[in-house]
Amino acid sequence: MRKITKSSLREFAPISQRGTTRQSILSRKIASADELFIRHKFCGRHADPIAIGFISASFMPGGLAIKALKQVQGDDRSCMVSDSVNIATIRKAVPIKKLKLLIGLLFLFTFNNLSAQTQNTDNHYKKPLLDVLNEIQTRFKVQIKYSEPQVKDKWVNYADWRFRTDVDETLNNVLTPLDMKVNKEKPGVYKLKEYEYYRWEVQDGWAYLDQLATKYHDQASWEKRKAEIKPELYKALLLSPLPAKPNSKPIVTTKRIFDGYSVENIALEILPGVWINGSLYKPLNFKGKIPVVLSPDGHWEKQRYRPDCQIRCAMIAKMGAMAFSYDLFAWGESMLQFKYEDHRKSLAQTVQTLGGIRLLDYFSALKETDINRIGISGGSGAGSHSILMTAMDDRIKLSAPVVAMSSYFYGGCPCESGMPIHQCGGGTDNVELAAMAAPRPQLLVSDGSDWTAHTPEHDFPYLQKMYSYYGAKDKVENVHLPDEKHDFGINKRIALYDFLIKNFKLNAVAVKDKTGKYDESKVTIEKENALYVFGDKGEKLPENAVMGFENLEKLFPLSTSK
């Protein structure tokens, strides 16, 4: 019967230093660990740390072993009394092989346990993002939706230190350093998203617009601000100076005749070997000069070939104006030359802006065009394009961005915000760019399910104030459809029809039935290939066509897009 004392510890310490071979040293350590383990009596509360202390110490050099065992003894001496333990009895009851197995299992457990305790400032207290999200869900009783690729191989430094009493603040602390965020779908339900530079909190967008508004207070100060922003837009888009215009003629297909209007497809070469493609809807019978409404297509399925796009342009033509429906870059027929993913590269914004400028050149030169009645109206991403084009080019006399403009949303595609246009003038946003249209007539169509849901509350009143600088507050209008979604549906088209009839003096009778309602039933919906310029399979694409984004970049040496 022995007690574990300081002297017995000193007897143990040199064990790691005796013997002549590595095997003999290891054997003595195991034997020593066996003896120490079975000789002491310990309580359930300290069983693990004390046994671990002895076993771990048996594998340490002498000095460290003494220190380790002293620490164990000092933690709770009451657990170190061993006079009630009979070594022979325990050895008889527990065969040495089983005892060694038990010690080995304890050592393995201890190793794993210690591994879990390695969090410290040396490794930044880091944890896997997946574990942190699960802990947030458990602690705050919320649901966080995510996909496996979103969380794979992602770690959170100082994870436990980022928790706060509020779930939103905790999520922000955890995700911001990873360039991630969550969208709150409903109370208690979140969806993990990559950081969206173009999407701000509503209040943040409003506050920034209010800050911008402090830079001007009347027409003169606003005109000075516009003069600062406008040339910088061209520079930001690598369009200062504009590239040389190709000396080629437009490619025009055979004209198709329908009820009150005609359609012909046109391609304009805007850079050597690069075309902008579209379909021109034109009234059948007209006298003198008529308006033009540029109609870019947004990020919707089937591009400009969709029925609602054909209907809109045909109705405008039946009213007495030309409507040109055209593709954005690497969209629609432009995909004969470029891949879909090229549309999501920054230079896309430059190319489609240049395309808009070249279209203005073309239509302004037509003998039948009334240059005082040139308008532009697009939805979604094409709405952003409409705002930018109107800010940059005074030849546009009317604009109607649909489900697009917002002070807290900068466009979810690089074709809308990929180039640094929003850093112009020391910083700007899409609402301030829309204000550059004043005092030209402008219609904003908004709905209740996207980033235009709050247009009537803040952004529209700002624009009314800007237009009032010119005594033209009534020239800017907002049709808000709170129960509708993000599309260019019938009620959004009706808002556009009314606005064009009012400001361009178009013929409403030609498109309304006897009850005074708009009648779109007489519009012919063509098959997609009927709207192609270059043939069903692109067989008519000119031989000098630029193929691939890498070749397009060569036309813009200053481009940093890769």
C-alpha cells in the first residue's frame, strides 16, 4: 500500500531517461503508467484528468513529467489518496493486457479531446462555417438555407467571439469577413448568399441618396453636378473618345407585313466585326416624320423573341411610331459571336452602351425620324440600360425604365454595374442618374415584389424635387403596381402606352377597341427564327465577325476585364 507523494513522483520522473534502447524506454514508460494508474484512487469528477495526467506523464521527459503530475496533484489533492487501493488485487482482477488496452484507449480519447481544445489565438479560434451556422440555428432557433458548395472549405476566424445577443448582428459578424450575407425570407428563415455589392439595405440606399442630394439645391447647382458626372460616365465605360465607327451599311432582312405594322430585322456594325441585332416595328401608313422608341430587352427568358416583347413593339408601331427591339450584349442573336457567360463580364456594359449610341446615330439619320421624339424603354436590366443611355445622350427625349430604378439596387448583372459608372462624380447611384433626364419626360413603372417595391416612398419624391428645379414636376410619373411581380406584363405595357400617347402624341384609337380598352389581340406573334438577322443557324454571319470574348477585348486595350 503506497501513497503517491512528491518522493514517488521523483522516483517516476527519471524513468524516461533510463534504459539503452527505445523499446526498453517505451516498455518502462508503459509499466510505470500501469502502476501509477492502478495505484491511485480517484473520484468520478476527476477520473479523466487525473488518469490522463499519469498516462500522459509516462510518455514525457522526466522534468515535464514531474511538472505534469504536480499539476494534477495540485488540482485536487483529495482525489490523490490511494491507501485503499490494493495493486495486487487490481492486477489479479484486471489482466495486464486488458489494462494496457484500457490505457491505450484512454490515451486515444485524451488525444482527441485535446485536439478539440486547440482553439486559441494562435489559430484564430477558427471553426468551419458549417458548424457555426448550425450553432446559430440552434442558439437562436432559426433556419438558414444553404447549399453544400456555399459552405465547403470555409472557416470562420474567432468564431465564438462573433456571437451577440441578436441573430442578425451575429450573422453579419460571421458572414461579412467571408464576403457572404443572408437574405431574410420571412421571420426566422434566412437564405445564405454570396456578398452582393449591388444590393443594399433599403435605409442605406435612401441615406446615400439623401447625402448626394446635399450637393445641389437648385437648377444651376444641379446642372453643375450633371456636367461633372456625364463626361466621367464615358471615361468609366472606356468610351472617351468613342471608337471609330465602321463604314459598313446595315444588314436588313425582308420586310413582313401585318395588321397595321411591318417588321424587318436589322444588324448594325458597331465595332469592326461586332453587331447589334434587332427587329424594327414600323407603322404601315404614316406621313411626315415619326417618333422612334428604342426597346432594349431585359434579362428574361427567350429575350426579344418573347410574345410580350413582340406585342409591346407592335402596339407602339400601330400607334404611329417606330419601335426597335434589340439584344443586349451576348444575349439573343449576339450569342452567335459570344458565349452566354460573356454577358456577365464587365465589358458587356461598355459594348451594349456603345450599341445604344450607334442606334441613336442610325435612327437620327433616317429621313422619317422626328429627332425631337426619340424615346427609350426597357425592363429590368434593359431598364438600367435605359437610365444610363438617357443620362449620357441628350438625343433621347423621353425615357421609361420599367421595374428597374432603385436607390438601393445597382443592377444584379455586370452589364448594369460592371464598369465603374457608379464611382463617377465622387459616387452616384441609379436614381441620381435617372434625375439627369430632367426636364425630359420620364415614366417609372414599379411593382411590389422586387427592388422597386419602395419607389413611391423615397426615390420618386426625390425625382419630383429634381424636376421641380425646372418647373416640370409633372413631367416625371410613377405607376406603382404593388400586387404585381418583376415582368413587363399587360398593366406595365398599358402604363407605357398611355405615357407615349400623352407625350409623343400617338394615335390611341388605332390600338383600342370600342370600349376604350387596349386591344393586343391583332398582333401577330412570330416564331423566333423569323426575327433572326443572320439565318436560322447563323449561316449569314459575315466572315469578318469577331468570335470570342478574348478577341473582343483586343478592341479595348485599356480594358481590365479578364
